[in-house]
Amino acid sequence: MRRSGIVIVAACLQLFASAHAAGQVQSGRHFDKPVWTAPEGFSAVPDVRELRDGRVLVVDAKDREVSLMSANGVRIRKVGRTGAGPLEYRWPIRILPLPGDSSLVVDRELRRVLLIAPDATPLG
């Protein structure tokens, strides 16, 4: 394995460790008033990520899915699908921001991350 491969593996392991630790501690973020309320409810939302254009990625840990929401709170579509394949997740719990509006969805059950492109499509 080349040195760059070792660095990538080490970075992924560090992400898993920090996501696992962060999943056990409440974030403490509170908002006075919501900007919008989604017409469809969520069961348990441990993490959200606002993209530059105002769309929002929402993790629902109880329903085990990631949704792409419009800037005004309407669900556009589900991001990815449940499973153990290369573009799937079993139990998403966190969204980690990457440069350029890409994101990493942390999968608690499979202990891996799923790369999400800026257009909210899974890349692997």
C-alpha cells in the first residue's frame, strides 16, 4: 500500500472514532425559532447539513434514511438506499461536511462512510 493509501485509511479511522464519540454526546445546539417546518415528520434526527444553495440533508436515525430537503422544507427525495452494497447504508447517524458541498454519511452499523456528491447522489 502506498503512503497516500495509509493516510486515507488513517483519516477514515479517525472519522469513525470521532463520529462514534460524537454520537454519544448531545450536540447542545438549540434554535429559538425554526426557519421552516417539514410537512413530513421525522422520527429521530441526530444530524442535518445545509448545503450552499439552501437545500438540507437530514439524517433520520430511527427510520434509517437520509433525505434531501428543499430550501423551504419540502422533501425532494431519499438519498441512497438501505443495504450493505457499495452505494448503500444500514444505519446513518452523522453527516460530515467536505469541501465543495460534498458530504460523508457515517454508517453506524456497517462502520463506514458513504460519500455524497454536491447534487446529493451517493458516490461510494
